[in-house]
Amino acid sequence: MALFTSLLSTLDKGGIAGLAGALGESEPSVSRGIQSSIAAVFGGLATKAQDPGTLRTMLDLAPSGGVTWSQLAAGVSDPNSALISGGKRVLSGLFGASEGSVTSAVSTASGLRPGVTSTLAAMAAPMVMSFLAKRVRDEGMTMKGLGSLLQQEVPAIRSALPAGLSDLFWPRTATVLTAPPVVAQAVQVEKEKSSLGWIPLLVLALLVPGLLWFFGHRQRPTPAQITPTPTGTANRVATDLGDLAKRKMFTSVDLRFDTGSAKLQPESQAQLNSIAADLRAHPNVRVNVDGYTDNLGGAERNRQLSQRRANSVMAELVGNGISPDRLTAHGYGKQNFIADNSTAEGRALNRRVSVSVTQH
């Protein structure tokens, strides 16, 4: 399972309830706040993915022995908590002068007070570091290998970040347009022509009488001879979806998952590979990646699970060469069910990610 979604899957209802009780805030707000904080920490690390030295320094701040959500909740009331203090050092190292902007964005997205948001972020940081340090140890991973994995997960991380943070972490660079050589040559030709401008005027003066006679005596076409040329968007030969259907490309595909899992079933993995091939063949196509669950479990937990499913499919497509700019991932929980949730077969059909064409 991917790093980001794998860590999010450890955050269960009990962990959320413990954090909410320790902070004195509502569970939904704390859930949004901790998920946004985890995404922000991953985003900060992803921006340093090509700097193995910095990644090593950040991982060295990870608490030894691992961290649990209950340990973090217990540390909220302890002003001398080593976990919270270590988390603040991680945040400072990752974000520097931008730490305030990160906290403000998470606060706005979760509806929590800035002070509470700062605490949540300081709790998320050691959890992320401990999780990554364990993966590095268990898999014998190098810092270069970790950086490569983080870069692969950038699309999923960006989709989970609060508004504004994506541009903060990955600023857009302005493109300076310059005149191509052909344009420069054309300008030079025009300058050369201007020095002989009297010659065209003389030729035109000689041709005008003949042109007037020709246009005055040539046969005008009757209305039946005139074929109108369609213009604008209405002149498309087929609608987008119809055109795709003619080319035997998918317009909507449902991918299946096991209960409580964000990992594709084997048969759906083959479908996903086929979708990626279609998208590579049609580079102008954009798609929605919408995650859903059955009706088992709480609404918020299902929403998180559905988002993880959508994120995992989006990450797979990006890994197959599809630009993240062409993909939009959303989790809708148990909404929009397509089968009867009272039967095992129906619930299996509702545990899905729907990949559908939105633009061609």
C-alpha cells in the first residue's frame, strides 16, 4: 500500500475519539485537522525528496520505539511531552518561515482554532516520521529510494492538502514567451519590403480596373450553390462521449475493493491497467476518480476510506504515466450506492471507485 494512504488507514475512530477528547474538540473537526496535518507533513517531505541529506535529518528526529495515536493523545496534557516537542522541531525543519502559513491553512480547512491546529500538526509530525523510519528499516530502503516513493505520491498528497498549500509547496513558475526565429525572420522581411513599398502600389493601380470588370461580370452563385461552413462548438461531428465510444474507449468503469481496504481486487487491477492504456492513447481526456463504500461503519470513517480508495487509484494512474492534471479524486463514503446494501453481493458492488470521463 502507498505510504500516505497506509498511514491514514491507521487512524481509526478510537484514535480520533481519543485525540478529540484530549483536545476538547469535535471528532469531525479533529479528523479533518489530523488528516490535513499528515498531508502537510508528507507534502513538506515530498518537496525535499531529491535531498537525501535533509530526509535523513528529518528521520533522525523520529522517536525511537514507534508512536501510537493514544500516546500522542496522552501527550497533549503534558507540557513537557517529548513527542510534541520533537514534532515541533520537525515542523520547523520542514517549513521554516512558512510554518505559520501551513498552520493557518489547516486551521481554515478543519475549523479548529490555530492553537489547536498547531498542537495537531506537532502530533502528526512524529507519527509520520516514526512511520517512515520503520518502513525504511523494515525494507532496507535508502534515502534515495524513500525520496523516489515520496515523489510518486505527490498527486495523492496534493489532493488531500488544504487549499493554498499545494501552490506553497510547489510554486508555479511563470513562462516567459519569446518570439520564435520564424517570427523574427518575418519581421525582418517586412522591414525589407517596406523600402520598396511604392512597387506594390504601382502594380495595384494597374490591376484595379481589370479587377473591377472581372468581379462585375462573373456569374454569382445561386443560393443552392452556397454551402454554409459551420463554426463554433456546434460543428463537432460527434459528442465527446459518442466519439469515445466509437473508438471503443471506456466512458465509465467501476473498480472493486475488499471490505475496509483501499487495495484493488486483482481483477480490478487489470481493469485499471486498461484504463491507463486508454488514457495514454487519448492525452486530451480528463477523468473523475470517485471513491465509495458500502453502508457498514460510521459516515466519517467511510468518507475517509472512500477518499483513500480514490487516492490510491489516482496514484496508480499517475504511476502508469498519466498526468495528475487530468485526474480529479473525491471520496463520497456510502453515498450514491448502486446496489442493495442489505446483501453481501450488493455491498461488494458498492465498495468501488468509479473512473469516468468528464472531458475530451
